[in-house]
Amino acid sequence: MYPVLFQIGNLKVYSWGFMLALAVLIGVVGVRRLFVREGLDSDAVYDLVLLVVIFGIIGARLAYIITYEWADFLAHPGSFFSLGEGLRGLVWYGGLLGGFISGLIYIIKKKLPFWKVVDIFAPFLALGYALVRIGCFLNGCCYGDITGGACGVVFPGVDAFPRHPTQLYSTGLNLVLFGFLWWLYPRRKFAGQVFLAYILGYSVYRFIVEFFRDSLIMVGPISLGQVYTLGLLLVGIVLYHWRKARAGIEVESKDNEGGPAI
């Protein structure tokens, strides 16, 4: 593992932080280009991405504390800022919620078209996630269960047993998801389709990969992460059908206003 990519004096550049920074940079460039193409205010991208990243990390940290370290947090509130080397102690679902809420508030304040904006972001969420999971692999966190298969990797910071490199599974599947979303974007049938396709795709991928991850909390035969994933999948399905139906009503309304459709 390479939790520290390189060091200059006392300054350490951590793998996870570096991959996060790379993901943000690529996301900003890609999202800004699509904003320009769609006729949106491209300058809003910088503030929006910054808010989503900052509050996403805060949400991810808060979710981790609530799930795993609530008693310690109550005894030592300052532990909220103790991420450790490589920014350990984050939960993705909390990051999604924190980033989504902050982004939604900004979008409403700036009067941007919500569904169009989240459609633009969706492919880069998948790509960014793929890159950050490489950082997880280098950092030696988010590893899988012990395996005797050829794909097993030993994580020295954990034990001497080969384990599923679930971080790399996540990277590969999210790159596939990115490719699909990038293909879907210019072919979308209604605003919100790309973003909701991301939610559905992520939910399916995550539920499967969770079978190979080393999970600390189980709820019956499935992990806590799979419980969250099923909830996210249900929300995604409901919203997808709602948006699809809503888009059909909007098109029909426009046709009626303009006379018989040709």
C-alpha cells in the first residue's frame, strides 16, 4: 500500500487526498464545459463544486461518527476533526446527503434548473468515485473479506491474509457506469434521467460489491451498507418513474398549448 504518495520536507501528500483532488479537478473542467454547452452560468460551477465537496466531507464524517463512534464523540467532541492519516473515517452515504443538500440550496438560491444541473454532474460523480476508490486502495482502507482466489491482495496494515480488493472492483464498475452515463447524456429523454440512472446504477453496483466487503455491522444476512443501498434504490426507482411521467405531462401540455402536435 502507498498511503503517502510522496513527501516534501514535513509535507505529506496522501494518496486518498490526491485522488480526491484529481477527481474534483476533472469534475470542475468537465462540468464547466457542459454548463457552457447548455447555456448555463459556468462561473457558478466553482462555488457549487466547492460547496458540494466541503459539505460532502462533513456529511461523510458525521455519518461515520453516528454509525461507529457516537459514544467516543460524546466523550470527546474534538474527535470529529480526527480523520487520521489519509482521511479515514468517512461514510459515502453521508457524503452524498451532505453534498446533495448543500448543492440543492445553492441551485435554488441561484435559480438554476435543478434536474438539468444534476444530469450534468452525474457522469462526473461516477468518474470521481472511481478515482477516489483508487485512493482507498492505495490508502489500505475499505478492503474486502478474506479470499483464497487469485484476485486476493494482502493489506499489510490489516493482516497477512489475502482479501478482495473491493476498492478496485468499485473503480472498475464505476468506470463502466461513467461510460454509460456519458453515452446516455446526449440521448436523455427527460431532465433528471441521467442523474437518476446514476442513483440506480450505483445502488445495484454497491449492493453487489457489499457481499465482498469486510462489513462491521450486519442486519440479518446483509450489511448495514446494503440496507442503505436498498433504501437509495427504492428512492431512485420512485423518482425515476415520477420524473418520466412528469416529463410526459409537460410535453403533452406544451403540445396542447401550441395546437395539435405534428
